[in-house]
Amino acid sequence: MSLGPRLEGKVAIVTGGASGIGEATVKIFVEHGAKAVIADVDEKKGRLLEGLLNSSSESTMFYRLDVSKESEWIRCVDEAVKKWGRLDIIVNNAGMSGVKGRAIVEETTVENWDDVFSVNSTGVMLGTKTGIPQMKKNGGGSIINVSSIFGIVGSKAGAAYHASKGAARLFSKAAAVQYGKDSIRVNSVHPGFTDTPMTLDIHSQKEIRDYRVGMTPLGRLGIPEDIAYGILYLASDESKWVTGIELVIDGGEISW
């Protein structure tokens, strides 16, 4: 297999693409020859990244996308196909945690539960659903749903977050079975403790940071690029016989 660009000629949509794991994924995708839609609600960061990556070639397009809205997904996919003629890859990376996602069961409100699920679960379903028809036209494609190690194991907090990420995990398996006949691969990625803008508030607390590092045998927290390279593998043809898997990227995290 060629060691050259691994995504040459492919078109991708990356949600949550303006920062963190999404930003790292967009950069690596472009480096490997893909065209990428930076889909995010943060227009300022998204436009900055678009400008940076388009300084030498027109390889990206920012699109403001609320992943919980089906109508916005339809327009986003239409814009990608209008600009580049196809759609090969969707990375459902946009996520929500924070106060809404980290409450224990007794402190979880229905409103917060619904908000977390709208992004972490419904957004994954809508991205997958909307991308499939275009991928069928190409004779196949790759959908990568970014779940979490907390979509596999429990913890002392985060009932809504755990449940929503677990839903994304099993949804991926169902979609993989249903669309294998169309050569559409669907896999989930499960990051461990990773430094991103979403985790800044909690990882800036020394006690929590030290505790999490102590749970990680490789001795450090992850960085976005650690996860993005795993996503690159699942997006590329190197994984053309891989579907329905859980790719855990967590530094060997000790289970709760």
C-alpha cells in the first residue's frame, strides 16, 4: 500500500471541527489530501481555521451547524456535495459535557439530559442518516462516531454523558450491520482523558488532573492528535475491512 496521502480525493464533514479533536482531525485530513467541511457552532474559531488551512489551497469550508437540527444537516451535506461533488467521510465528533453532562443520577434534570443527548446521540444519528444517501452514490464511505471511554465504562458522575456516549457506541454497531451491504463502514472511537477545550475546566484542577494521569499507565493525558490519528485510520482505505468496532484510544486507562 502506498505511503503517500491516505485520503486523496476524499471529501469529509467533521463536526465540532473548529477546536480540540475536531480541529486536529481536520488538519490531519487536509494534510492527507482530503477536502473537509469544518462544521461547528463556533463561527469565529471555524473561520480562523478555514483561513489558515486555505492559505495555500482551497481545502476546507466552514459551515455553521447545529448537529441536533436535521434541516441544518441536510443543508450542510448539500453544500459539501455542491462544492466538491461527493461525500466520503463523516466524523460525528461534536460533543457536550460540562455541568449538564457530569451530574449524578439524582441531580440530573430532564432538561439537561435532553440537551446532552441532542448533541452526543441525536447529532450522531442525524449525521449518519444524512450522509448515507450520498455515500451510496459513491459506492461506499466511512462514518466515524466519536464516543468516549465513558461510553464503555461508568464513573462516579456523568449519568447523561455516559448514557449518551453509550448510545452512540451501540448506534454505530447497528448502522454498521445495516449498511455493510453498501460498503459504508461505521465505527466508534473512544478517547480516554484528553486535553481539549471541553475538558479545560476540569483538567485545570490539579487534584483531578493528577488523579486522571495516575489512572493512565502511559503517564500523561491525551492530546487531540492522539485521537485524530485513530480517526484518520478509520477514514482511510487501510481500514476497508473494519466496521462496527470500538477503537479505544486512552493510554491504557485503568477501568473505574
